[in-house]
Amino acid sequence: MKKNITKNLFLYIVFSTLFACNSDEKQTVVTKTNLVMSDEFDINGAPNSSLWSYNIGTGSGGWGNNELQYYTDRPDNVVVEDGMLKITAKSESYMGSNYTSARILTKAKYEKKYGRIEARIKLPWGKGIWPAFWMLGANSDTVVWPQCGEIDIMEYLGNNPTRVFGTVHGPGYAGGQSISKGYTLPNGRFDTDFHVFGIEWDENYINYYIDDVLYNQITPADVPGEWVFNQPFYIILNIAVGGNLPGSPNSETTFPQTMLVDYIRVYE
């Protein structure tokens, strides 16, 4: 069931978490509750074309990460039905690749500077399965990554279904030198239930949340290079297969694997 679209104030929860889990007095906590964009995935068929477009193919160097999938726009790999977005990775021979999946993005259709960006997601699982909910700077076509900036709201390795990561990449702190922190679910697994992954982002910080629990804050003082996050970014949802970070699927990885997205919402 979808969560009520009227965002309840959660400041008490956040402050309770801060006092219980983090003594960093520099942390900034705000609450953004004015809904300015949402996709509730209520209309069956392809994702809303006024908001979403597709990456197609294998990209350069496996999308820069030696990934193994071929991204398509086929309903087999990406469809809206049953009140949610379904992105599915499949093991199949297609266009020279052994796997297919999908990656959708709001590039040039919806780009946002600052705000609270969140999605309610149930994740897939298995070695080599690499889903993400993330953002790239709107200038990604005119400057070389990571100068455009990358905000990984949720990144997850399918062989560790209790842990996710929140990360930023920028000039001087990209790839293996990115600024990142993980969050381990106290009870349960991310592939057996839905959870809300989000950031609250402003000029001098990016706060990372799981189910309204603040677990990380990144500020300009935390990065060794230029802070490139004071510009509009666009949103991306995908499942990669294989690549530098998760490694390849193994004999225990089952297919198909599907990421279910109940909604995505933006507040300011």
C-alpha cells in the first residue's frame, strides 16, 4: 500500500536518531514537506514519457563500469503495472550481451536543484545484481564525469541484502575514492520488503535517509575536491548486472530479478 502522499513531520524521529547514533554537532537537519513532483506509477504501461526516457545499449565500456547488461526499453525489462514501476534484469542472449535490464532517467525532462528526493523501493538480490537510485548533474553532456557530480541516493549489492550505500562522486573523489557511507538494516532484508530511500539536499549538505532515519551527512568539508552539487540534477533508476563493484553473477544468482518502485517524490 502506498504511503500517504501528505508528508508527516518527522523531525522528532530524526533528532532521536541523531542523539542515539551520532554525536556530530555539525549535522544539519531540516524538513522539506512541500510536494513539487511525484510519480505514483498508477497508470499501466510504459513509464510516463513526459518524465522518463531510457538509456539503451551497453554504453561506453559497459557504462564506464564494465557492466554486462544491455539496457532496453522493452516491457520485458521496464513496465508500470500493479501500481508500481518494475525494472527487471534477465539472463538472455540479446544484441551480443548475455543479460538485459533497464535504466530510466529524467534528463532534460525533470531536473532539480536542492530538495528532498525519495522513493519507496523493494530491491532484488543475488551476486552481481546492482540496482541504484541516483542522480547526475544536468551538465553531464558538457563536462566529463565526475565534474558533473553524482549523488547515489541508494546503491546496493545483491549479495549483501541487508546493506545499502549513500555516496557522492566529484572531481578528486570519484570511483574508489568516492565519499560514501553504508547503512545496515537492523531487522529484515531490503529484498523482502519496501523501504523509503531519500536525501535532503541543500547548498551546504546532503543528508541520507532510510525510512526517515538519518544515517549520513556529506558537506563541502567532507570532500577533498570541488563541491559540484549546487546545480540541477536529474534522477536515474536502474539495475546493472555485473561490473567493477559487484562482480559477475555466479551459479547461485537466479534470474529474473526485479526492482519494484512504489513511488518517487520530490519535496522542497
